[in-house]
Amino acid sequence: MRAITALLILALIISCASRSDSKDSKPVLSIADPLEYGLDQEEIDQIEEHVQWAIDSAFISGAVALIAREDKIIYQRAFGFSDREKSKAMSLDNIFRFASMSKPITSTAVMQLIEQGKLSTDDPLSKFIPAFADVEVLETFNEKDSTFSTVPIEREITVHHLLTHTSGIPYSVFHPVAGAIYPQYDFVEAWTKDKRTLETNIPKQAKAPLMHQPGEAWTYGTNIDVLGYIVEKVSGMPLNQYFEENIFRPLDMHDTGFYLSDENAERLVDVWLTPKADENLPDLFVTDYPISGAKTYFAGGAGLVGTASDYLKFASAILNKGTLGEAQILKTATVDRMFANQIDTLRLDEGIGFGYGGEVRLTENEDGINIGQWGWDGYWQTYFRIDTQNDMVMILLTNAFNNPKWDEILGGFEMKVVQAIED
């Protein structure tokens, strides 16, 4: 009886202490008055007019916009509708396909393993996937019959090449030569409803030729999906489990994952098809992959879905040098490496280099976008940027296809926010 009483008292003490610690802990990403952080009503109106213009012009059906500064949410709003029929109002807790905004998260997982000494940026890819030791490089291509010749690889693909998209592995949908050659090798390059896994899919890519020698150019492709498989091999966990234990749970990203339960399927935003879009989309563009199919393929470069608020938690942790509240997912020095240009003199565009996980601005542009800004976009027209000079995260999530004004919508949002904060 005394033992039972002692245990009850101990449990009460622990419970009280826990409540006290929670009460005294620093709020994470609390909501604040935008005016106190440099955003007045006139500037908010201009941002909202820009997003509403995109909806009224039928380029998107809806969006969620979010701005945070110094760990304070200073603006968040849901616009328009979440379905093609425009019958469901968009809400802040709607779930979007992140597509390539998955890449910074997978790159973070890689950097965690590098911190632990389980990986190095100098490690050859063949150390983890032996088939890539013998990969060939395209030499000639005949457009008439799609025949081609190859030459041996001069240097092995490394983890660095994969992190920076300099391996020579492209997305075939964006590369006309790879588009003609790659289908014969039977591997998927993004999401899929088929019963595939990273283990059964990624090694098939080693049979296809690279588009250039590793390190010679920046070629956007499935590099991060390959890294996702490496994370599985090094950690001994499926990629979804690794993310859950090492990134999502620590940051309380409870609505982010590769696939949705029936319970959450209703929150998934429809992909908006802009006028004249082909509704008979090829397999790559299947839009219900998060809610149907085998649900066995964890595309680290393209497959995650989630909410704007969840992605803000991840982006804020990166902005804060790996820390959010009491959670630490990376060390300061590691984040510094991610923010640094890692592609030497290669460029994505004028003034834009690439770090580990995202593009990095190397020169201020004519619209006032700051040096050091880091982030990435997603195929279904999602966007986030970390502005280190203004201690700010900007997020704009839509889900649309064949949008001719994608750059104008996302770029205009970014420009209006940065200029408003700096005025």
C-alpha cells in the first residue's frame, strides 16, 4: 500500500512539473501584429490583390499564404477554393502536394547523417548502390531514331553531386534527350501509385546514361530521390519512418507525410487545371497518388504532402540554424553549409547558386531580393523562401498544373513581401 501511495505521489509531482515547464516554455511561432514587424495594412492589401488576381484570372483556384518574422506569424490567409468545382473554401489546414519542396527535407535528413559521421559529401554513390559504379555518360544522340552512344564515367558520382544536382541525372520530363531514352529503363522519377519501393526502383537508374560527366553542369533531376534511398540504407529505416522520428515528430509536423489516411483525404487540395490544360495527363501527373494506390514508394524528391503551417515549422528550424523551440534537428555549422553556394561557378540563373537543399541568392536582384535568400519551389506551384537578412520565412502554396503565370505569381508574391518589409 505504501509503495502504491508513493508511486501516486511521484506521478503527481511529475505531472505538476510537466505542466509548469510547459507553462513557462517559450512559445514557438506565435501570432503577432504584422505592423510591429514591418507589414502595414496597405502592404497587406497589395499582397492580397496579387494573389486574388491569380485566382480571378483562373491561373489558380486558391492558395494559402504565410509570412513569419523572428518566429512570429505576422500574416496568414487562405484564398479562394480547394476544389476544381470551386465549392469548398480554402482553409489554413488544407493539405497540399509539396512536390519538390520535399527536397529540402530529404537533404536535411542527409545532413543529419553527415553530422553523425554515417555519411560524407565525398562518399561515392557506388558505396551504397554498387550498380552506379558502372554508369555510362551520354556521348551522341540521334533524334531520328533515339539511338545513342555513351562513354565511361570519368569520376564517380558523390553525395555532393547528388545534393547539388550536378551528377548528370536529369528529370526526363524536363530533358528532351532523356525523355526519349529513359522510358525503356522502367523506373519512376517522382510519385507513383504502383507497388514500387526505393530499393526496387533506384538501382534501375544506374542502367540509364547520365546526361553529362558528374560536376560539369547543374541538371535538375532525381538526385534527391536517390539520396532518399541512401538515407534508408544508412539509417536502416524506411524513409517515411526516418522523417517521422528525426524531423516531423521533433518539429510537431503532424500533417506531413508521403500518403494520407482516409480521414485526412478530404483536406487534400485538388490540382487546378488552368484553361487549355490537357486533362488526359500522363502517368507522371497522376494527382491522387497521396490517397490511393500501393502507397509503398517514398519519393524524397517529390512525394511529400502537408500544410503551410507544418512547412513553416521546418523552414523556421532551418532559418534558426537547426533549432525550433526545444527541438534541434541540425547544428549551426551544418545549416551554414546548406546556405553556402556549393556549385562553384555554375549558376541556375543570373545571381543564383545552389547550396545543400535549395537555391541561394548570391547577388541582390533589381527587385531587392536579398543576398543569402534560400529555398525552393514545387512542381504543383508551391513556394517557400528563407530570407536570412530579414529573419523571415515566406510561403505560398497552390496546387495547379499548366499555369503560364507561375513565375509571375510566385515571384510577385516574393517581391511584394520583401519590399514591404524593407520599406
